[in-house]
Amino acid sequence: MINIVFYTNCQFMGILPNLQLNMPNINTNVISNYTYINNKLALPTDILKNCNIFIYQPIDKKHGIYATDTSDGITSHLPTECLKITFPYIYNSGIWGITKDAIDNDDGTTCGNRDVITLMKDNTLDEIIQMYHNNKIDFNYKSRFESSLLKLQEKEQKCDVRISEFIKNNIQNHKLFFTQNHPTPVIFAHVSYQILNIIKNRYATNVKNEYTFVNHNQLCNGPKWPICKSDIDYWKFNYIQTAEEEADNYYIELITKYYHNIKTKDEGIPDVYY
């Protein structure tokens, strides 16, 4: 029995079922990096000391005992022979005109806030909504997509798994994200393929010769940002040609909420990057 420990955010949900499908004899544990860091929880050293494969997203040294790149961080509790595999936090918001984190958790470069703010200078809310209906808002997809991709490429420099090129080459052909930080099974199949190859180099007899991947995981049951006409016109998606039914309500709600948030608080754009 191989003991696998995930030290990640919710994105482990896209990888775990693929490992279970291709590695029959494994025991898995999940350590939520976000939960442990924010609640200052004691590390589960009993789980770590028996770990054979540690799959994680890099955590910066500023997080102390939860860091993955320091001599006294979480990885110091792993056995010397433990196989460590890193994959990046996978994120891209440039697929949609605006995403739901746009109001409080972005500086405008990736989630589409700045495009609405610019319009607020010379237009009422009703006028901006009409511009949305007429497909006249420039949501700056290109720079936002590339900004997210560049951030991902920077994170990949510390990782065994690479995914940015796959996203760049397949963004038009496949649905790759449900939300900006919830990739679809298409992405997780590519990530899992790389992880399985790494594991196979160490544990050849524990991994199937031919891989199969699930087309549904827990993230599929979560939120999904709808695709609107503007998204389709810019991206020229091959997998969808008509705006999703709920798209108008989604966009108008976000535009309205962000418009009133700025007008009421008069605080400008929060100085936060995803």
C-alpha cells in the first residue's frame, strides 16, 4: 500500500480520482494548505512521517512551518525517501468578461473590474448595461488572459508539472475552466498524466500501463461561470457557439454590484492580486 498525501487547495479534487483509477493500491490523505495556514493548525506529523508520495503546491517561506521550500517547513517532516511532486495553483480569469471575485479580490488586471470602472466615468449604470447587451464593452480579454498565464508560468518554474502551454494551445478547443480557479477534467487529465509518469518512474508496478481519466469530479458539482456573447465573439470557441441562458443575469448582476460598490465606498480598486 502506497501512502499519498496531498498538500494543496481544492484542486486536489481533480487529481485524486485519476490516481485512484490508475493506482489501485493507494491510501490517500489531504492536508488543505489554505485551511491550515489560515487557522494556524498544528501540522499532522503522524500522517507526514508515513508518507510515500507528497503531492503539493509550493507555499512561500513567509508562511513559516507551512512553507514547502524551507528546512523547517512542512516537508521537513517527510521521510527522506519520500517522492515529492509539485504542481502549480492553476488559475485563469481571462475567459470571461468579469468573474465573481472581481469586486473585492482583484486589482483589475485579471478579473475585468477596470473595464467597468473606466465606463463609469462617462456612463450611467443603465447605459453600461445597454452597452453589455449591445456587445460594446471591451473586456480586455487578451491582456487578462496573458497576465494570468504569465503568473502561472512563473509558478511553474518551481514545479514538476507544467500546464500553461496546454492552456494556451487549447483554450478555444475545449472548456478548460468552470471558474477562474476551478479547472475542468480536461486540464486535470493533463496534470494527472504528468504526475502518473513521475510516480511510475519510482513505483512502476503500482501504476497501470495505460492510463484512463475520469470525466467528472467533485469540482464539476461546484459553481460555473456562464459564457456570454462577448466571450464567444472574442475567443471564437469551437465547443460553444451560443451564449448560455444564465449569462445575461450573471453579467448584469456583477456589473450592477461592482458599480454600486465603487459609487458607495468610493475606494477605487482594491490593491489585491489573486
